[in-house]
Amino acid sequence: MRNELIYLVLIFGLLVVPRALQRFKIPAPLTCLLFGVGAMLAWGDQSHDPLVGWLATLGISSLFLFAGLEVDPAQLRKGLWPLLAHLGIRTVTLSVAAWLAWRYLDLDWRPATLLALALLTPSTGFILDTLERLGLDEAERFWVTSKAIAGELFALIVLFVVLQANDPVHLGLSSLALVAMIVGLPLIFIALGRWVVPHAPGSEFSLLVMVGLVAAFATAKLGVYYLVGAFVAGLIARLLRIRMPRLASTQNLHAVRLFATFFVPFYFFNSGTKVPEGALSWEALGMGLALTAAVLPFRIGTIWLQRRFMFGEDHASSLRVSISLAPTLIFTLVLAGILRDRFALSDALFGALLLYTTLTTILPSLVMRAPFDVDPMDVRRKPAAHPEDAIKSDHANGAAKDSRPAS
């Protein structure tokens, strides 16, 4: 009974309290992460619960399954050349950041590259969840979405190669296994659609989620991370949309987002419980502030310059797109964990990455008048009006009514 009560309190604390605190411009994922850090400080290793770990895996896998489902090849082709230019610049900045980490932080090239990815890769899933509430127009939302997805695809490829690069034979075998999975997943989806779905109407969601989880664990066994397989499964389901329209239908997208919304808070909480005490030091604070002061303006300025001078956008629109791409929460947390577990990253640098991703994640909610939210219910609605705008609208409507001639 005691364990059941603890789990009930935990679920309430992760699903309700962070939402309530969003009125103070505190992103819900960061609140969950802080709850995890608090649990670590209070109970130490006892806060590492296997059940919470499984729920966290479900959260990160379902989130990247949804991210794969959100990829629209037609939209990416529409902005192909600007996106290629963006990825070219991203490759240069990643190389420079990796070289700086190798040169001045005394890291091998593999952890240096992963550190650069952690600093420069936007968190696509969470960025997509905020777009409808950041006051962006249609063109700005298109470019934020396209750049975030293209950057995520690029980062996943680099992550896969770098994690296997120490063993060329293993890299080759893993690549073959990944290709086999890419070829096999469409066949699995088609087989399920032919032999299971006709006899179990409405089962598309559960089959999609289960295939995504199997793919996630398959890539984990290959030595990369869960998110690679989940993303690939979502992407393939999206590519099969014409042949199997119900698999990646709007209803299924909505359902997967709901599923991820429930489990993702456990991922952030679980990540918080794994933060070492050494990461909460003055040295980590200083390094985190230095990283943020150096990297964040550089990231925003680079994208601003692209939009401003390469594509002729105005100053304000370029800045809104740049700031909307600032959050790095998921990729930074994932890569910081990999760096700590596989490459013995120092506690101070780990803590610096946590502070950096906290500041980048909270930035849009502070400067763009809308809280950072991962509520899936509002994904298709128009951006919520700012209270001052609503007051002005009410006054305008009242004035219009008063000006009408009496009937």
C-alpha cells in the first residue's frame, strides 16, 4: 500500500504540479527535472526506481515516435535548398564546436563531437509542441518546423556514426542491421495492416506504438539509443500514409502525442535522479553560464543571419524563428547521459550542460509572451491571444456594436 501511495503521489506531482507552475513561465519539463534532482538529493540511490526507468523509456521512445510521424517529406522538399544551406552551415558550426571542445576541454574527438551535438541540436518534439502558442505566422512556423526536423535527422545520423566509430566492423554490422530494420519495418506494418487490423478495428494506434517500441529497443541493442529506432519507425509509418492512411492519420498522431505527454514527465524526473551531486557545484554554475553566454547568442545569431541576409526576411521575423529554435532540452539530456556513462564526462561539465539546456529551454517562454507547454490538446488550434490583446479585442467589439444603427 505504501508503494502504491508513493507512485500515486509521484504521478500527481509530475502531471499536475508542473502544469500549475507554467503560469509563472516555468516550463513543465524543467519542473519535472528539478523534482528528480530533489529526489536524488533527498534519497540518493534509492530514488532510482526500475519502474520509473521503464516509464521514462516509454516516454522518450513515444516522443521520438511522434517526432518521426511529424516529418512531412513534401514540406521538406518545398524548402529543400534553404534547408540544405542550413545543414551546410550546421555542419561547419558542429565541426568548429567539436574542435574547440577537443582543443580546450581535453576531450577525445568522439565525446567532443557529442558535446557539440548536445549544445547545437534543437529539441524538435518540444519545439513543435510550442509553435501554436508562440505567436508565429504560417511562414515562420513552416521554417521553424522544417529546420528543427532537418536538424534532428542530421543529429541522429551523426549520433549513430559517432557512437560506433571506434569499431569499424561493428559500425558496418550496425549499419546493415539498421538498413535491414528500415527495409523490414514497412513489411511489418503492411502485414499487420492486412492480417490484424481488418479483424481488430481501431488497433492501428496500439500496433504503431508497439512497433515503435520494438524498433527503439532494437537500436538500443545496436549500441545507439532508443530514440533512433523510435524515430525511424515513426518516419516509415508517415511514408506509408498513402498506402495505410489510418496508420499515420491525424487521430493516430493525436493519440501518440497524448501517449507521449503522459510518459515524458517520467523521463525528465528519471534524468533528474541521475544527476550527480558534483554537478550541483559553483564550478558547474560558472561553466554553464559561460557556455550559455558563448553558445546561445551564437546559435541565435547564426540563424538570424541566414534568414536575414540569405533569404531576405525582416529583422523581427528572423529573430522569432531563431529564438523558437533555441530549446535543446531532450538532446542535451540524452547526450549528457551518454557522455557521462560512456566517456566519463566530469560532473562539473555535466552540470554545465544541465544549466545550459535549462536556460535555452526557458528562453522562448520568457521573450515570446507564451508559456512553454507540451499539452497535446491544443496542437491544431490557433495561438492563444495574450490577455492584453484579448482586452483590446473586447473593446473593439464593443465599440463596433455601439456604432451599429439601431434596428
